[in-house]
Amino acid sequence: MQILDGKYVSEKLKVEIAEQAANYLQRSGRKPHLVAVLVGHDGGSETYVASKMRNCEKVGFKSTLVRYEDIVTEAELLLKVAELNADEDIDGIIVQLPLPKHIDPEKVTEKIDHRKDVDGFHPINLGRMQRNLPSFIPATPYGITLMLKEYGVETAGKHCVVVGRSNIVGSPMSILMARNTQPGNCTVTICHSRTPDIKKFTLDADILIVAIGKKNFITADMVKEGAVVIDVGMNRETSTLTKSGYKLYGDVDFENVAPKTSWITPVPGGVGLMTIIGLLQNTLASANKQVY
Ligand code: GUN
């Protein structure tokens, strides 16, 4: 068993991104600029957005956080997005999800100019990704592909089982793994909450990507000997033992599953750190006009 080390890969790629950001600054006299919109005070969202902003600064990007209380109206938020779309000093816009119930995330996502949609959630970007055209690729699936590439994990011809069909991870991940690209060229199965007997499918997976949001959902009896296991789970439980006041658990029972695998991502220290890299790469590509 070998670890797909998100800490190592993300630090290495951040050095490369910082070099490119410095070049960009020299050429253009400005820094790539990411704006994050955060509504309310969800604990997970606070942590993720703070980390995105911190990492932007680390690699020499400009970052701006726009905050709203959760009483903000949908109309106000849409107006803000329109303003950010029109601002020529902004390369990337993300609106952190989830949003409060009275705001339709689809409306907000579609309002973001697809040329600044560095989350890759806009239907234009998703459609272009599926067609293998230049597009922004959702950060978590993008980060996972960068990690597989870094370690030279062979995917062509393999059976990839994706557990979870979210717009953010499962659905775009399944598209990427089926595409005629490297990594990719897999036979893909998507399992979700309405799949009877998920184990039947996971046991046949050469590559198992789990994004279901349930601690220890994948147990050792569900994994084939020698499989590659990617754990996207970010399940937070309050804990008095850590400085942050919570402890992070993946969707995979790492301790018992790891010995059966060829490669596996830990939580923390795996996919979460790569998500940031996906976002930084998209923002840099937007500044460099490499996509649109
Ligand atoms: N919520 C969970 N993951 C993400 C993400 O990658 N982007 C945004 N905007 N919200 C999220």
C-alpha cells in the first residue's frame, strides 16, 4: 500500500503556481485575483473559505472575501455577482456552497460569468468539460486528477466506481474519468443513495472514488485487493482533543481498508489539500486567458 500524499503534492504544485503568478505579475503589473462570496457562518464553509484565501496570498494572488449574513436576499446576492462579473480586476468568482434555503444555488451559479467561474459549476463549463473542450474543471475532481497524474497511477481501461453523484464532486468526477484523457479512459459506474447493494459494485472497482459524506461508509469487505481508493469525505466531528475543536473523518475506514489497497488517500492530508490546487490553477488559467 502506498499513500497518495496530498500534502506533498499540493506543496510542490503551490511552488510552481507561485512561480507562474510571479511571472504573470511581471508581465501584466497585476496579480491573479480571486473573489469568494460567503453567506452565513457554516463552520465547514468558514474553514474552507479561510483556507482558500490564505492559500491565494501564499502563492501571490490577490484575494477578496465578500461576506453576507444569512438573511441576505437572493436578489441582493445576484446583484453582487453581476457587479463582480463586470469588474475587470477580478479573474475568478466563487460563491461558497451550501447557501441558505431561501436562495436557489442554481440561479446563483448560472449568474456567474462562465469566463470567471473558477469553480467550474456553470452549465457552460460542465458541458464543455464533457465535450473535452477548454473549460474550468470543478476544483475537487481537478485536484484528484492532478494527484493521480503526479503519482503516475494508470487509469486507462480500469473500472472506476464513483460513490456519490453531487454536482460538486461525484457527477463531474465520473465525466472526467470516462473522458478520453489522461487520467481517464475508465469504464465508469456511479453509485448513490438509491443504489441497492453498493458493495456489489465497489468490490469490482479498480479505482474507487468516494464522495458520499458518511464517516467510515466504505469498509474493508467492500474493497477489492489492490484497488486505488480516493476518499473525498470531510466529515467533521467536534473534539476536545484538537486545537480547532473538531476532528476530520473520511468516508473510508482507512485503518482497515488501507492494507488491501495499492494506493489510498488519507483524511486529512489527501484530497482536501488538492481541491485548493484545482481552484488556484483555474484562477491562474483565467488570469492568463488560457480557457476563454
Ligand atoms: N462547497 C463545498 N465544496 C465547494 C467548492 O468546491 N466550491 C464552492 N463554491 N462551494 C463548495
